[in-house]
Amino acid sequence: MHVVWLKRDLRIDDHAPLAEAARRSHEDGVPMIALYVFEPEVWQAPDADASHLAFVVESLAELAAELEQRGGRLIRRFGEMTEVLAQLSRECAIDTLLSHEETGNAVTYARDLRVARWCTRNGVRLREFRQHGVFRPNPSRDGWAARWESHMRGPRAAVPTRFVSPSATIVADGDAGLWQELGLGEDTRATLRQRGGSREAAANLRSFLLERGRNYRTTMGSPELAWESCSRLSPHLAWGTMSVRRAYQGARRRLAELAELEQTGAIAHDDAVAWNGSIRSMISRLSWHCHFIQKLEDEPAIESSCMARATESLRSEGDPAIAAARLVAWQEGRTGYPMIDACMRALVATGWINFRMRAMLVSFASHHLWLDWRSFAPWLGRQFLDYEPGIHYPQVQMQSATTGINTVRIYSPRKQVEDHDPHGTFIRRWVPELARVPDEFLSEPETTPPLLQTMIGCRIGVEYPEPIVTHREAYRDAQERIFALRATPASRAEARAVFVKHGSRKRHR
Ligand SMILES: Cc1cc2nc3c(=O)[nH]c(=O)nc-3n(C[C@H](O)[C@H](O)[C@H](O)COP(=O)(O)OP(=O)(O)OC[C@H]3O[C@@H](n4cnc5c(N)ncnc54)[C@H](O)[C@@H]3O)c2cc1C
């Protein structure tokens, strides 16, 4: 049989391995199955979370029904990948293993190499297809944007109308229920997170392009407004319930439709301008998606090594006990900085926060608390329902100033309150201790007069923590250390090399 191995591509639309297996089956009469394997080594890694698993399980349930409607079968198994393949091949000989290329973490990278060796040893043909606009191999960063654009404009792999399934008895859910025993605990975000499945993905794209997205460009920075105005496609792109190409083509179609609507006067000029700007911004972010993943694809070591090796020792000194206490305060949203605490608590509860606030959270951990990014990156990945290693690690490094090439951005958590939540709607929702603190003290609650603190039930140091560090001092120290390192000839030379390998030839955030 032909086996389509599903990984982070849990969809039927624009799925090249499924389309190719279906085509071959019809041609050579060899039946096919789709296979998903719950691999303990993947799900017990420090970056895996119960909410990720729940999203995958939901998506698989929908996909199984889609396949069945077309005569196909989804087989779910539990175990180490090559052992599962060995077992499966005893049940029915495997002719070809088809899958998407995955740019994953070190665990899936090593696993893919093992699977390739297993296929060679066992005479199984292995066919891998490009997923999204990430190139393997990537000849150079020059011309990357044009290659990406051409992939996105290309035809989507058609949804097969009929699958040929094997007549042999293959257990559909062989030990699959064991995923519940992976030790991940319960999905604590179950009620507030996004749901899995391609139908949800399509509904999100539609509502973004037709209803929610008008003010995306101007509101994406606000933790309160971004919840509705951003596309919220990220978990779907990360777990593959929608391809980037489908999102891209949907957005392009909407741009064409808007142009027509404006020409016929069916939409006001102001609306057309706002929609246009927002959809174009979203399209550029779809290219960032692949631009960032390409970095990990080209240099897998950046999951655990600084992109600019000269910055390896930047945060190596300091008292480990202080660092450990700071890390816990940050993770629990108890730093004494309202915007940091609100964003962290919102993220932990829902699995999502907007880009700007993610950047601020990492900047605060790396610069204000002077924590090594490796001490929190896997944990932070667990909090994001859209965890995508290829975006996550390069972004964490960028916000931690360890890439050597990006502008050093140290966010002021005070200013973020003034700019994005001046009336404290968002902060008060997530940090109820601050519910009665007047607006004027909200960015620095420790300046609330002591008598007022008692009257409103928010005594600093009792109900709400003192600021964990002093913003000005922490900001100045971080800047001095980073710029001193960047000024060395070795750092400059390295920065040039990093740019050649990974740098965007356009401007990216
Ligand atoms: C420290 C840090 C870690 C991050 N980790 C992840 C991650 O693990 N997975 C992830 O999908 N995104 C990550 N991002 C990028 C970004 O924050 C999210 O993609 C975005 O907030 C998701 O919301 P959305 O789908 O509504 O995005 P929209 O703004 O609607 O954008 C549409 C799509 O474009 C892509 N995109 C948007 N912004 C970026 C960006 N800055 N870089 C790369 N791709 C982008 C995403 O796929 C997103 O779904 C991270 C950002 C930071 C600062």
C-alpha cells in the first residue's frame, strides 16, 4: 500500500502527498492509507503541551470523516515512528511513504533521518513534498521572495474525489488511545482556546476577510482589539489544517473583489482603503511565516544556539537562584508590571496573544530580567497554541538580541499601557487585583498613594507585587551590555555572515 504520513498537515485541501497517493493508487491499483502516529518522544519533549495535542486530536477527527466520505482510511497509531512502520508493514506491505517536509525541532529532525534510513533498509520509496513556502534546499536568500510568491500563486493540490483503501484488516486505532497516557496532563485551555479542524480554519479566514479584518492594520498592536481583528489563522497554519497558499489565495481574491466593489461604488472609498491596507499587511505576514521557518530549515542549530555565536555568553553570568525566581514570577504573571502580567495571564489561559505583546514578553524576560532565552523558549512554546518551532525560535532570538542583525528593541512595559490600554480594560480583566486602581496609576501601581492602596484593596507588596526590577536601570544595563558586545570587530564580522545566510532582503519586523 501507499502510506501518507500526516504530521503538521492535518487537512485534505492542498495536500500534495494525499493527492499524489490518490493519483498513484488509481494508476497502479495499489491501495493507500493515511497514517498519524502519536510519538511519545515528540509529545514528551519540553515544548509539547496538552492543548496542542487536543487541537491535533480534534483536527484528526474531522479529517478521518473527510477521508471516509471519499472511501479513504485514517489509521492512528501510538509509538516510535520506525517501530510503527515496521508493524504496519507486517500487516500490509508498504510500497511508498509520502509526506510533507517538516521543519520541526531537534526531535522530529532526528526522527525524519531515522525514517529515511528505515525506508532505504526496507525497500520503501520515500517521497517528500514541500509544505508552504519553505525551500529545501534553499539555494540562497537572494530571490527567496520571488520563489515564495510563485509557490503561493501556483495551483493548489486538488482534493481527491475517491481513495482506494486496502482490503486487508488494518487496525484503524492501534493503541492510539495511549496518547492520553503521555503524561501531558489535562488541557487547561480547553474552554478558551481555538478549536482544531479545517472547517474552523476556513471559517476564520472567511470572517477575517469579510467582517473582522477591516481595521487589522491599525489595531493589531492592541492586546484587546487584536483578539478580534487579527486573522487568528496561526494555529491552523501551524498544525496544517489550512495551507499558507490557501490563505494567500483567499486574501488575493478578496483584494480583487474589493477593487471591483470600489469601482462599482458598492463600497465607500475609505472602507476600500482600510480593507486594502489590512489585507496587504496580512499577506506580508504570511510571507514572514515562511521567511522565519526558512531560518530554522537552513540552520537547525538555532533551536539551541545563538544565531550570532558571539552572544552565547551574554547572559551566562548571574546568580542562578535569582534567575530562577525571576523566571517563575514572569511565568506566573507576578512581575509587578501590569501589562506584562496581564499579557502572560491572558496567554496562559487562552493559548494566544498578539505579536507585539509576545515581543514585549520576551523582551522583558531577556532584557529586564536578563534571562537566557533558552531558559524559557520551550516553556513559552507550550503556551502558544500556534507553536511553530521555525517561527518561535528565530522570533525569540530576535527579541532577545542574539541574532546579531536585527535592531535591538527593548519595550517599555509602562509605555505599552499608555499606548495600548490607557483605560485598563485589558489589564483589569486579566489582573483583577488591579481592578480598582485608577487609570492614572495603572502603568505604575506602586505610585498609588498608600492610603488609597488600602482603600481600594490593592496594597503593593501584599495584594499585588512590587516591580521585580526597576525599568530604567534594567533598560540601561541591558543596552550597555548589548551595544558593547555589538561594537566588537568579531561581532560585526559575524553579523555580516548571519545576514547573508538568514537576512531578509526586504524589511521585516
Ligand atoms: C517571541 C515570539 C514568538 C512567536 N512564536 C510564534 C509561533 O510559535 N507560531 C506562530 O505562528 N507565530 C509566532 N509568532 C508570530 C506572531 O506573533 C503570530 O504569528 C501571530 O500573533 C498569530 O496571530 P494571527 O494568526 O492572528 O496573525 P496575523 O497577524 O493575522 O498574521 C497572519 C499569519 O501570518 C503569520 N505571522 C504573523 N506575524 C508573524 C511574525 N511576526 N512572524 C512570523 N509569522 C507571522 C502567522 O502564520 C499568522 O497566522 C511569534 C512572535 C514572537 C514575537
